[in-house]
Amino acid sequence: MNAFVIAAALAATPAPTPATTPAPPIDAAPVTPPPPVSSGAPISLAQVRSEGRQNVSAIQALLDVAIANEDVKLSRSALLPQISLDSSAGKIWFGRRQEFITVPDPANPGQFIRNAVETPTTSTQNYDLGMSLTQVIYDRARWKQLEQSGVVRDAQKDQAREEADTSELEAIRRFFTLFRTQATLGVLKATVERSEQQVERAQALFQAGRTGRNEEITAQVNLGTDRINYTSTLGQLVADQTQLAVWLARPGTEALSAEDPGVLTTEPPPAPSINEALASARVNRPLLKALGLRIRAAELQQSIARSEYLPRLIAQGLYNRGGPDATLVFTEPRLQNRFSAAVGLSWDVFTGLSTPASTRRAEADTRKAQLNLEQAAREIEGEVRAAHRRLEAQLEAARLAAQNVEAAALGLNVQDTRFKAGAGSTLDVRDAQLSLTRAELALLENRIDVEIARYTLLRAMGALSPGESK
């Protein structure tokens, strides 16, 4: 029988109900069966992967994408027509003042003189209604800013996919950690059941006079130890349930039960070749795409800085109505109208050497972005290589663990047969039981580690959720 099938069958075997319960030995404390595993809300691996991509960190990255998208709209708005409407109503008060007016000189015809005139306090009303239209005709810096904001938005999208992959991988790891604990409880429960059967055999042989009482007592002690191990693992189950629920943004009090993904009953597929893994990472890893776009954004910043050397052309139109009477300004469209239009050229000939400084700074930022990409590429290659080797090692370890389970099961069967025949001892059976339990737990541990290593490699390759990268 395949060792993976053996492990799954042992984990799912229900506790047998003995026909009769033999009386415990003299001076031996009665034992109780292990507490049952509390059932929780079932959750599948597919659900975990989907909800994992909606983790709080992933949602925050998506909000950064939304912010970047609005930045694109802000950059575009500077190139669209700017229309403003203004209206005002006010009053001006003039106190007493002296003014000089020019009048003809009555004593000298043809000549003029200036007379001082004192005017009383006066006031006048002022009403104004106007509209202005401004349109950028040519401004290289604004066009490049619009292009740059689009590149930054795309880079943020790739960064969000990188964060979503990270969140999904952590959700997968926590799911398999919970499933491993559940399966471990199954193995420990099967161990308890084997110990219960051993107690029954020891009691039967003692009552038949074929063994001493020490065999029965030893079997009882072994059974108690196995039940302690089982009960202790229940605490780890609750911790694993909590960690998974919290990562999926569920209440920390929600009890989850990992549905069997079928990994214990199937042979794991082989790992892809290292060349395939590296090629996939170079093409599909979102982080590399994001860093490549960061370089483009830095290059556009250079263009923005150099644009200060070029002139800017802006067209402006004004329409205004004004006067001292509100009726004339607001109800007589044929009167008080004034229109103006202009095309303005602005050219910063000298800016105190700020333009070359901005240009050199942008060039340095571009070089830094290039270095970040080169370093990230090297790190990702190392990440892929390490993940690939880890997967290969875990596959080999799982294969060896499966062979150990088959050998341990055979050894336990031999010792059971000898004990039933009166040729063996409880100690021999116990050693065989412990060997089988250790082998089953090792197989379980390695088989789960294979899946975690596989998903870790897929994440390093940028192939964890290919559909999300479109």
C-alpha cells in the first residue's frame, strides 16, 4: 500500500468501540478517552488563497494604486482648459478731500490754471461679473509630468501584485500549518487507538495467565502518555486556527478547519527545472516590473527638469462686466461688456542655476533606480535558486519518509503477531508503535513542507497567481 494512503487512512480512522471494557488492574487509576477535536468552519485552500490576496497589507497596496490613479488625473487636469467664474458686489467710500482741477484762466484767454477744490464725503457702488479661460498650448514639463504619473501608477499596480503574492503565500503557509496540526492529531489519535488495543491484549493475556501484570501496567502507562501527547496538540490547533483567521481578516475567535487538499493521498509532482524557474521569474515577477517602471519614471523626471530650458505658451481669454449699477451689470446683456484675449510666452532665461541642479539630481535618481533593479534581480535569482533546491530536498525527504512508514508499519505488524503469540513483550510492541508514529509524523511534516516549498518557488517565479498579473 502507498505510504501516503497509509498516513491518510490512519489520520481518518475512527476510534474503535470495544465490545467489552476490561476492568483496570488493581491500584491503577482509570483513564479517560482523549477529548474530541472541536469542529470549526471548513475552509478550502482555494478560499484561503483568494482571501489571502485581500489581506490588510494587500488592500493598503491597492489603495496606493487608487491614489496613483488620482495623481494621473491631477496631472492631466493641468493640460485641460481652466475656466473660472467671478462675481462681486461692493461699495467704495471717499472721505472729504482736496483735489486740483484744471480750468481756463479768465484773465488770460487761452491759458489754464489749477484750482484747489474740496469735495465732500461721497460713496459709489461697484459690481463686477467675469469669466476667464486659460489653456496651455505648449508646456513640455506638464506633458512629461502626465506621462510620469501614468508610469508611477503602473509601477504601483505591479507593486500591489507583489504585495498580494506575499500575502497569499503567507495565507497558504498558515493554511498548511493548520492542516498539518489537524493531520498530526489524526496520527496521534491512531496511536492512542493502537495503545488502547495493546492494553486490551495485555489484559487478556494476563487474565489467561500468559504474561505478568507488569505488561498490563506498562501498556496502561503508554496509553496515558499517548493521550497526553494528543491533548497537548489541541492547544497548538487553536493557535494555528487563530493565526490563519487573523491573517484572512476574520475574527480572531473564529475556529477554522482546513479542508483536506488531497496532498497526503497523492504523489507530489516533480519540481520544474531551474532554468525554467529563473526564466519565469525574470519575465513574470511583479517586483522586477515595478522597478523597471521606476527607472522610466526617473528618466521622465530628467525630461521634466530639462524642460525648464524651454519656453511655455499659454492662451487666455477674459470676459468682464462691471459698473456702479447692479441692474446694468446683471440684467442688461447688451451693455457693460468687455472682452480680451491674449497668447502669453514665458521663458525662464536664468533661474539661478536651479535647472542644471535639478537635472543632475534626476540623473542620480535614475542611476539609483537602475542599481535597485540590478540588485533586486540578483536577489530574486538567489531566491529562486534557494526555493528550487529546497523543493527538491523536500521531495527527496518525503520519498524517504514514505519508505520509512512502510517499514515501520511492517515492523509493528511483526511485533503485534509475536505479542499475540506470547513470544514478545509490551516493550517490543511499544517501540514498534513509537517508530511507526515517528515515521508517520515525519512523512506528514515532509509532505506538507513539500507543498509550502512548492508555493514558495511559485511565488519567487512570479507564477503564484498568473491570472492576477494580467
